[in-house]
Amino acid sequence: MASDSAIAQVTMTLDALAATGNTPRPSGETLEQQTNRIITGINAQLHGPTLATQGEWELVWLALSEANANMAYLAQRA
């Protein structure tokens, strides 16, 4: 079982990735294109071996509001 500090590091890393969808859509980008961009960005970060998640996590669900106001996602350890 992971230590409390390791769990905290992973939790903080997963939390920080939520800001991936926080940028405004570039001019002309559709909601679908934005969704795909965010999925690609989160997956790239989750697969990064230098983060606390050590490349062992994967995106399983993503939700965006139409106004780009909120983003939520679920990830699980692969």
C-alpha cells in the first residue's frame, strides 16, 4: 500500500491536470475539437513518467460544459 504522502502527491497531480481544459477555445475550435484536445492533453500528462502518477493512470471519463466554464474527469490506475 502506498504511503500517505505518495497518495497525497498523486491526488494533487490529478487535481492539477483539471486545469488542462481551463483555457479558452482557440478561434473556430468546436466543442468536439476542444474535447479531443483536452483528452489528448490529459492522457499525455497522465502517461508522463516524471509526475507522481508515474505514467500508470488513464483517463476514463471527461465532461465539459458548453460554455467552457467547468471540466471534470475521472482517471484510474491502469
